[in-house]
Amino acid sequence: MPILRQWAERHPDKIAALIAFSDEAVTYGELDRSADKVTQLMMWMGLSPGDGIAIMLDNDLTYFEIIWGARRHGLYYTPVSGHLRPEEAAYIVRDCGAKAFFVASRFAETVQILLAENPQGCPVYVVGGSLEMGRDYAKEIARFDRLIEIPDGPVGKDFCYSSGTTGKPKGIKQPLSTNAIQAQLNGDWVQGHFGFAEDTAYLSPAPLYHAAPLRFTMRTLECGGTAIIMRKFAAEQALAAVERYRITHSQWVPTMFFRLLALPSKVRRRYDLSSHRCAIHAAAPCPPEIKERMIEWWGPIIWEYYAGSERNGVTCISTEEWLTHRGSVGRACLGELHILDQNQEELGPGQIGDVYFDGPKFVYHNDAEKTARSRNAKGWSTLGDVGYLDGDGYLYLTDRRSHMIISGGVNIYPAEIENRLALHPDIADVAVFGLPNPEFGEEVKAVVQLKDVSKASPSLAADLIAFCREGLSHIKCPRSIDFEAELPRQENGKLFKHVLKQRYLRSA
């Protein structure tokens, strides 16, 4: 029996999920019935286990019924960011091979672009409104008014995308779990370390289209707890949610910690946080000073983990461990850690090298070359990070092999931005990299070589940022642009990006 059906039978009237500070809530019984209708819709469409769907919604409870319906039928489900430009979002829907697209009515432009080039004939189901070019989701599932028995079989799984160094997003795909028991085992590290259980009240202040918020809210429901979803993060409102909903568990990115700490002390003292027993953070490096201040405020309830959307391995560290291993991201709790040199030889404690996991397998969808680059001869995989282990087996990250920028918990790849700026008629060459930012972890910096150096000016820099924003999501675009007479390149064309970055770091 599917795990959701079990909870629905055990406590049908318990709230499974709700939108914070609204009247929107769904019980386990209601969620089970809605998910069952979604499964029947997908069966009626002719979808088979292993097929996929795409979902582009705001933080909406409909997310959960669609995902549970997909999981029951053994489907992959791809969440699509609402902050992407329509062209970017439509690309993901096509690339993932979605055989159905569930989308909020406000993303009409994305739907138009998708349907203008829709070789797979992907049908569009519109949630929370209507569009002429799509089907009304509510009316479609209303046709299925009886519960059905779902036979045991493969359990659906998320199929998330992250940006690639070529500028195009890359899908990260893992094999489906063969049954519900195996699917539960895949999340045991969450339950074991953080204590997710039937009494869990989990606060999710981040967008559900991100892998971690989506996976942790689903884990909450798998354990019979209640997920409390914020439509959008606001620091004081998050504290008010902890008090009002007696939050036991939560997950944050360092940018949120920064904004929480920026609240006046009288505001921070205003709220009762006594129910809060596990605050998890990940997604970006957290400055030790910020983490120490959070521990002073919230107490020894803060946990950190290091992982990627690839799910090839996980490390985890408690407050108590972190205080004696300051700066570490923990010890392996899924997969075995290895630090390797450039010759793929194992390194000892304190020696810096590439971080590999001997853990679960994945592939980059439609990119066999990138998949191969992430592996070594033993089948171990890397996310491209660099670090070292101490004598106790704790991992410390020191750098990234790629030039990926993490700003506010969002992964940003410079090549995509460079490719956009290179289209501007005044630009001869461009380099993009990340610089430290106390609030966001890192910020995007661009250095430009102009065709006519005499045009360099603050107004042109502003124009270039606006040009970038016309082609990419704003969060990916530079916060500032500087001009250089010539960028440092090798004769073979390779850019000495680290030379530029170090120059700016020294002058900071």
C-alpha cells in the first residue's frame, strides 16, 4: 500500500500541509484522494512508469497532489523554477521529455513558447486559472471520482535541473526505486539524523522548485508529519511561523540566517521558539561567524549537511560536532568519502584534493560526456568540489573545481552569463566570477573588455547589466561590472580567470 494511503487511513483529518498565514490546508485524507485522481489522469493519458512530467507552480499545495500522483505511477517529476525566463523554462520542459506539463496560469508566456515548438505533443494542464492553450487542471481531475487500488511497483522520483557550464541547464536523473520500501530507505539518513517523525512540524521558507525544500517536505509527509510552507521568505514572518505553528524542524540557507540576524534584537526576542528542535542549513557556504551567532541565539539545534542535487553522497554535522570541528560540513552519512589528487590517488588527512563519493549513481540527462567527467575508474563520482578530511573523517570544503557561484543558495554558472554579455555589440571579451558577499555568500562580478575602451563608463556598466537581465533571470546577472583594457588569456585562448578574481579579492 502506498505510504500516503497508509497515513490517510491512520489519521485522515490530520493536516498534511498548509500555506503559512492563510486558510489553505490539506488533510492526509484529502491529499490521498486528490493524488489518486492525478494518478488516474496520468493512467488515462497513457503514461507508463519511467515517463516524466514537469511542474511549474508557485508555492502551492497542488504541488503535493501532483507529485504524489506521479510517484504512485512510477513517474519522474521535474520542478521548474518560476524565476526562469520563459525560454529557459520551456527548454527544461522539452529537454526532460515531459509528457504532461502542470503550470500556473500566470506563466502564460512559458506555455506559449513551449507550444510554439512542441515536438512531443506535451499537453498543458493549467492550475489556478485558465488559458486558451491549456486544459483546466481542476476540471480534468474532477472526472475521476473513485479511489483505485495502486499495485506495488516502481516509485516515482524527482528529476531536477541545475545549470551546466555550457549555459544550458542539466537534468540529474537517478534510477527509480523498485518499490515503496526501497524508496523509504533512500531517505533514512534524514530521519536518522534529524529525527523526522509523525510529530514533525516542518517549516519550508524556500521555493518548492528547489531540490532540498521539495525533498524535505516530501520526507515530512512520508513520516506522517505536517509541512508548513511559506509563500515567500521574510525574516520576521519566519519567526512568527515558528511560534504560531509550533515548528519542530526547519531548513535554511545562509542568506536567511543573515537576514534573521539583521532583525532588531527586540524583534528577535518577541517570538517563542521553544518548540524548535532542529534547524537545518545547506546549499551554500555559511560564514563561521554567522553560524556561531545563530547557535548563540537558537542553541545547539543547528545541523548542516553537504550534498548536491545529484544525491551521490551526503555529509552531516551537528552543533556539538561543529563547535569542535569549526568550518567542517561533517562526516559521510550516505556514500563513502574519498579525497583524490590529480592522479586519482587517495590523499591522507589534511591534504587537499577533489572530493569524491562512493555512493548512489546518477546521470546527467542527455549529456554522456558530463556524466563521464563526474566519474573515475572506480565509479566514484564528484560534484567538482575541493577539500580535505581531518583525522576524524570530517570534511572541509576549500574551493570548487568549476567556477560555479553560489548566491543566496542558488547555483549560478558564469559561462551562461558570459555567453549573454558577449552578444552585446560593444563587448570584445568578458569574464564572470564570484566574489564574497556577507549576505548572499557570493555575488556575481563581471569584468569586460570593450571594443572601444573610450566608451567605459558607469552608465555603460548599467546598460550592460540591463542587457543581461533582458536575456537571463535577474539573480544570475552581475551586480557590478568593471572594465579592463585587455583580459588575461593564454595563447590557446584560455582565460586566466583566477588572476582577475585574486586581484579583486586582494583589493576587497
